[in-house]
Amino acid sequence: LKPGLGSRNSGGCGLPKNFSDSTRPETMAEEEPEALTESILDLSNLGRTVDGSGFAFLGASCIGKRLGPIKIMEGYTYLQTLDFSDNLIKDVAALKGLNLLVKLNLAKNSIANLKGWESEEAIFPNLVELNLNDNQLSALHAMPYQALASLSVARNEIASCEFGGHERIQNLDLSSNKLPSLTGLGALPSLRTLNASNNDIADLNGINEAPSLEELQLAHNKLQALEGPWTELQTLRSLDLSNCLLEAEKPLEVNGNPFTEAGNTMARVLICHWRLESVDDVCITQEHLEEAKALNQQRVLEERERLKEEAAKADE
């Protein structure tokens, strides 16, 4: 084993048997953060090092242990996966030198900013997946991690965003924050799914530089109109605008968008927004509403059958 990696804790770092979910928040709030020690660090996945000079543990985790200071992690430079979720970590500077990390989970901590990762040199060159859900971030800044493909920052306090120029990112979760708009996302050429539901977004400006976007979730926002850069979102296949503030009296024009080529445009649009009064200058009638209802029921039945088939295949 490489020096500095410590020994594997055979007992793991699971929660005590008498530690219930219902008591956890109160308990965590009352107790002080504890410094990470090798005795509670659960190491896993023993494998050969990247340079082939020896063996090291490539995975580590310590979940729900009230961790605060994690200084000792500076020596675990061979790690590829790390899970420190559900702790009390504030300072992440000790992870800055773990350049082989591919997957990092820091969800459910007390992280207010990522200043500890600021550097003039490239860091986390191999990091593909980063989870920062349920922290205390107030702003989202650019993350110069060249391999990053998936970022989750749901349920923070993010009110501003300057996140652009990420050529490889495919999945971005900004849900349940305080964003007033999506301006600041910048160029995201590979982005396929964007979840920005449960924010304060009032318009669709800012998503015009995501030419590969396929799924856009904007439910529970403050959108009052459907005007947006739809002609620039040629690959969009799924759009959720439920529980917004869309006004029924405003007409909707969708002609020229890719999805209209499949036909039955009126019914497909009404499934998403049944209160519309007109689509492409055609007034909505009861017949249109009934057709949309039938199409929606058909889709529900087809989806149920698909799920049954997948479950059957999984059981074989």
C-alpha cells in the first residue's frame, strides 16, 4: 500500500443502530463537528495505482459522522471516488490536491463557498461527477474542471449564476434554489438535461446557448409567459412548466418548432398547458381538449406497459 493511505476500517462508518432519521437533525445541530481520523474512514476498492508503482485504496467514504475538519485527506492522492455526504463539513480545501478523483459526493454538508478550491493551476482534471446538494452555497461560479459532466447543486441558497464555458457538462441540477433567471449559464454545448425547478425564474433568457438540450424542467417558478429562444433549442424533447404563473389568456405560437413535424400539434401542446385559449392563432375548442385528454391517457397506458416490460426483463 502507498504510504499515508492508512488501514481500512473493517467496521465502516455506518450510523449507530439507535440513530433514527427522525432524531438526526436535532442531534446534528446540538453536537460539534468532529475531525476526520483514519479510524472512521472507510476505504474500499483496492487496486493498482495509476503509475503502476504499487497498490492503493481507490475509494473512500464516511457518511453521517458529523465530520468537520478533513485535513488528513491531503495524503489520499490516489482516491478516485469519495463520499463525505451527510456531515458538517465547511472547508473543502483539503481535497484540492486529489487530482485523480472521478466522483465526489459532498451533499448534505455546511459548505457556503468553494474558495478552498481556487487555484491558478488546473485541479480535479478527472472529475466527472460532483454532488453539492443540500449545502449553503449562495452563488454558482464557473468550475474549471475540464472533465465535469454532471453537477448537482439542488437545495442550496443560490441566487446568482456565472456558470459558462463548460464544454463537457451534460447534466445540471439547479433545482430548489433562489435563482431569478437563468442568465449567466453561458455556453454549454453538451448540456442535455437542466433541472431549474423550484426557483424564482421569471423568464427564459439564458438558455439560448445550450444547443444539445433535450430535457428542461422549470416547474414551480414565476414564469408568466412562454416566450423564449425555442428556435435555438432544436433538440428539446421534454419541457416541464407545471405550477408556474402562466396566464391562460395569452395565445401560444409554436409553428416552425421541430416537435410540430410529428403532427397532432394542438393535442400535444394542450397536454402541457391545458388552459391555453389559442395555438398558432387557432382557438381552442372542447373537441381539442377531449383529443388532448385521450392522447394523454394513451401515453399513460403506454408508459405503464413499458415499465411492466422493463420489470419483467429485470426479473428474468
